[in-house]
Amino acid sequence: MVVEHLAASFTCIALDLPLGSHSIPLRPDADLSPQGCGKLISDALEALELSDVTLVGNDSGGAYSQIATAARPQRVARLVLNSCETPYDEFPPAPFDGLPAVARDPETLGALLGALRDPEVRRPPTAYGLLIKHPLEARTGECPPLRRRIA
């Protein structure tokens, strides 16, 4: 991990943001929009009384880091944006490359995502297996139906 290598020479703080593998759940009404995630970062800098920070944003964290920097520029001295995509990447990558076509039909997408209720379906790398730190607990209740977007 990059943080482990940098920690020998720098003080490193890696936030556990609410992007799916966070260990402590947020309130159900928490703002998980890009602005909300940026505020979480800027609030953490404030709460830890950090200044002269080098903030590193990777992938979508780059957008959140920019929002955090704009909110509290006095805390951030340097902003490093590290993207995971390039113009040469295929997006979405295999095995997810069929999802855009599936997403065009809400019923088909609902059936595909409904299968994720089964823990055995969630575990493989093609689902959440490579993205989670801890097993996903089953939730009770029904998921709301998908609605067609009207342009």
C-alpha cells in the first residue's frame, strides 16, 4: 500500500470514507453526495487541526479532495490528484462492460441487482469481493423499485 511506504517519512492519515467498505456506518440521512464527501474530508482536517496538508485524491477521491480544498483552502498546502483512468482505459472494464446496456432497462437492472441480496453472489470479485474489507451483512426489507428516468 502506498500509505505504508510513505509513512516511514511522512505523517499519513487515510480516511475511511463512506464509499462502500467503511467500517462505521453513517446516519441514514448522511449526505453522501460529492459535496458531502468533500465536507467529510474538510471537517476531518478541521477536527484534527491539520494545516500545511498534502491532500492526495485517488480516482473519485480527486473530486472530493478538490471540494475539500475549496471549502478550507487554509488547511491544504498541496493537492495531488492521482487518477485511475486514462484515455486508453476501457470503461467500464470487464467484467462490468455489459452494465451500460443492462442499465437501459430498469426491470432487467433490478433483477440483476436483486441477485446481490444473496451473500454468495456478493462475495466473488465480479460483485463486491475485491471492494470490501469485511463481509456485507444481510439487510431486511425490500429495496425500492427502480424508476425510469424521464428526460
